[in-house]
Amino acid sequence: LDAQQRQTAAAVELKGWQHVAHLTDEGRSGRKATNRDGLQEALRMLAAGEADVIVVAKLDRLARSVIDFARIMQTADKQGWDMVLLDLDVDTSTAAGRLMVRIFAACAEFESDRIGDRVKDAHAERKARGVRHGKPELAEATRQRIANEKAEGRSLRAIAADLNADDVPTARGGTWHASTVSHVLRSIELDGESGRS
């Protein structure tokens, strides 16, 4: 993000434009425009006439969906503001620029879909091997301890308190809570249903 900010700031300075605001959506996916507060604020400022161009370092930081990008393009055309996409060296104030961004937006969506396909394939492979995806593994001794204490009738809160008192790490290295213990017990139950030892 720092590199992108430097790139956009340099472009604005080179054009001799007045810098109005620098907005980011750190940690947010480019797949959907509606859940990105930074983008929504930029669009609001453009609609209000507080700015007349949006400069982005990369097209996929603006939108990865052709549908979202088409909506932004339509809004820009209707409201009379432009987009500059630095990675593509494209300025939508020209007809050629508008054509180019539509082509590149389709490519960005294609690559995003390919990434999604690869992730799904990896998850299916891990599932076939009996490994649940997306979560770090908890030490088997800790899993067994939790199962044994629950079988003895101890409450989730009491189990969590003892684990914290004994400095037993969670799978992610955090603090134990009743909900964390519950997740482990559910995991053990699922492993039993799938035949995992």
C-alpha cells in the first residue's frame, strides 16, 4: 500500500493536479465494490464534485469484477469524471483508454476466477486426504486432553481456564475461551465421523 500511495502521489504531482484525498481499503478484496469503504468514499467525492478524477495504482485495486467495473465506468460517464490506471498507463478521458480498461477488467476477473478455482482444487485435495483446510492443526495431546476433560463432565469454561493456567497454546497461539474449546470438540466429533484417527 505504501508503494501504491507513492505511485499515485507521484502521478498526481506529475500531472500538476491538486491532491484531494488518499483512500485505501486495506485487507479488503477487490471482488466486491459495495463492502469497500474507501472506494465508496472516493465515489461519493467524485459524485459531489469534490474531485474530477480517480487515480489508482492497479486496475484490480479498483475492481476485479467486470460487472463492478462496468458500473463504475457508467457512473464516471454519467457524472463526468475520469479514471487513470497507472499499471496500464490508461486514461479514460479517451475512447481508446475506455476500450483498454474494459479489456483489462475482463482479464482481471478471469485471473481472479482462476485463483478461486485453484483454491477450491487445493481444498478438495486436502479434504480427500482427511485434512480440513484453512485452520492450523492443534497438538493431538491437547485435543485428547480436552476430549477427556469434557468426558469427565467439566464445563467448557473450566477447561479453557485450566488450559490458559497451564500455558497450553491454541492452534493460533491465542487465549483459550469456552467457544475455542467448543470448536475443538466439534472438530474431534467431525474427525470421528470421517474416520480420522
